Amino acid sequence: MAAAGCSRSEPAPTFDYTLLDGSRHSSAALRGQVWLVNFWATSCVACVKKMPGLVNTHRQFAAQGLQTLAVAMAYDAPARVAAFSESRQLPFGVIIDNTGAVARAFGDIKATPTTLLVNRAGLIVWRHEGEASFPQLQSRIAQLLAEPAA
């Protein structure tokens, strides 16, 4: 899988998911868009610390088409995820991955936070475990959004 700064990439998986509001979706609907996926947990100190940067990044690029998904890990209680999301007024989709299917689709992600960036061609072009460098991530997002849709 591509790491930050690497040129190697692999296709993003296709998966179905349920958002915090109960609505069901498929990642296939994101085809042709740039999207950011963040695996996190309310019990993860680094995740909680990172969330304002994720919110700011989403707000900075959402109008240009960035789609952001925050995937709550299977062990995180939905009620805690809902309370956290509401108290922080998270402006993007929050996935309740209660079966772990989304984490498995991305290679059985266990470490939080793990952030992935998918380009318009559906390739994972950036992956980072731990606290990401937001300036680096934002620079990469801006590059991807500037590229024409295929």
C-alpha cells in the first residue's frame, strides 16, 4: 500500500457502509472523486487530538469536491461515537464499522489513527498511520483536486 511520499498505489476497495445517521451507502458512489478516509476511535488519544485538523482539512477542501469519511473502529461503541461526533459537530460522514468490514476491506486496519487518500481514479495514493502532517496532507489533496477527472 502506498505510504506518504511514495509513488506506488493500489486500488481502493469497494465496500458498503452505514453512516451514523443510519443511511446506507457504497464506496462505488465515490468513483471519480477525491476522498479521504480516517480510521479512528473515541478512546484513541492521537485520534481525538487529530480530529480538529481533519475537520479543518475537510472544510478547506469540501467545496472543491473532497469527500471525507471517518471510520469508527468496530470496538468503539456507537453511542460514544455519536456523542463525540455531535459534541465536535463533525461536518463529514462518520461510519459505524461495527462488524469491522470496512477496516478489513482496507487490509485489516488495526492501528488508529490511520488516514488514506484516494484519487479520482480510485487509487489509494497516500497512507499514514499515527498523527499526520496536515500541511503535507493538504498539499497532496490540493494536487489531487486540481487534476482533471478521468
